[in-house]
Amino acid sequence: MYYRSFLFSVCVLICACDKIEYPVEKKNNVQGSTFIEKNNLNYSNAKKVLLEDYTGHTCGNCPPAAEIAEQLATTYGSSVVVLAVHAGFFSRIKLPDYPVTYTSTAGNDWDGNSGFGVSAVGNPNGMVNRKDFGGGRIQKESNWSSLVNTALKLPFLIKLDLFTSYDSTVRALNTRVKATFKASYPNPTKLCLILYEDHIFGAQTDYRKSPDLVSNYEFNHVLRGSINGSWGSDLSTKATSLGDTMSVSTLNFSIKPEYKDRHIVVVAIAYDAISREVLQVDKLKIRD
């Protein structure tokens, strides 16, 4: 059974890692008995970049930005992880045409006063690795392509090996991320585990259309929420050295019944705990 090997792996990490600084979401028993096992080992040993598209379903200028993000995801493949964050004024329910919202607690926290304030600047806008490349970290979609290209050339600092085991009957998800530092790093680091969903259909304003209400718009990369809190868990509370390893594990995270689990992707985001700059990101579908 995978869940046994999963728990054994956690125990091995506790005994063998150079530095152990991680919380585990503890529950009495692993839920489920028939697990779908997945990992990203075939593509984890490479630099990746996070592109966050802050958007909303009543933002008529947002669909062109989403198309730019999708094109970058297609061009760069697994090297670029796109995340559509619905937050701010344009993401609210607006009856009768917009009866649902795609906001999340994590997205609202990232967008709020203690976060990055992207929607306050106006949608669409986004961030590439949450890094200030000059002129601020919030960037228009016209800059995303060049900034992604620049970010991919930065040093590969952390290898993220991501493992999931998912029981589709009880919809319980177990995750483990092993982080291996490819170079020394001076600051404390954190890891956030989030979910996004593809192929969601609903109403979207698109000013290029007449009428501008698109009733069956396809939303992709939609942030659904965080597994271990909006700002994640500690990887290390101090400087790290080349070869240091840490692990973050969670058990029995419940996938909501309204989410289509075949379209759910886990994303691991490792970032600088002081500057919040993303150092590495990787992703994994929980089932085929």
C-alpha cells in the first residue's frame, strides 16, 4: 500500500535529513485504502518559474492576459507554473450573470494588506516569482514573457521532489515534498502547498466580444486553496548549506466534492521567508 510507504518515507526523513524543520499535519489515521500514487521525479531536477495572473470574472481586460499566461505555459512546458488568482473587486459575485466566485482564502490573503496588493493596482496584473525585477514586483501582462525568460536564467537553488497519494473514493489527499538545496542560501525559507483546478466553465466578461458576457468561458490554473495555510510551513528557520534537505508532509487533506479531482494539481512553492521571493516551484496532478 502506498500510504504505508508514504508514512515510512516520512519516518526515514526524520532520521536521515541534515536539517529537520517542518511541521506535519497530524491526524489519527490515514484515510482511504486504494491510493493513486504520483510523483514529479522525472522533471524535478530543473529550474522552474511561478507566474501569477491576478484576475476576476468581471474583468473584461483579463481574458487576453490569461491567453498570454497560457501561451507561456505551452511554450515552456513544466518549466513555468501558471496560477490564476481570483481576487479583488472584479472577482466578486454579481447577480444575476455572475452567481459564483472563484476566490479563495489563500488568494485573498496574498492580495490583502499583509500580502502583495496586486488587485489594488488593477486587473489584470501579475507577478513572476514574486520578484522585483526593477520597477516593482507587480507587472503588466505585456512584461510577463521577458520576465519569465529572465527568471529561468537565475540560479537553480532548491530541488523539490513532490509525492502525492490520493484516495478518490474518500477524496483524501496525502502530500510530501522533499526539498534539497542545490546551493547555500542565507535566509530562512518556507514552503506553501496549494491546489489549482483546470477546465472550469462559467461566466466571464470579455471586452473583445459583443455582447461581452461569455457564459461558457473556460478558466484554467484557478487557485482553489492552500493545503498548509496561505503562507505555508517552515523549510528552514536559518541559513542553509549545499546539500541540506528538509521535508513537509500533510495527511488527509479533503478535496471538496465540487472540485473535479481529475483536473486538480498540487503546486509546491518554496520561497524566501523575508522577501517572499519564490526560489523554486513545481507541480503534480493528483490523478490522470
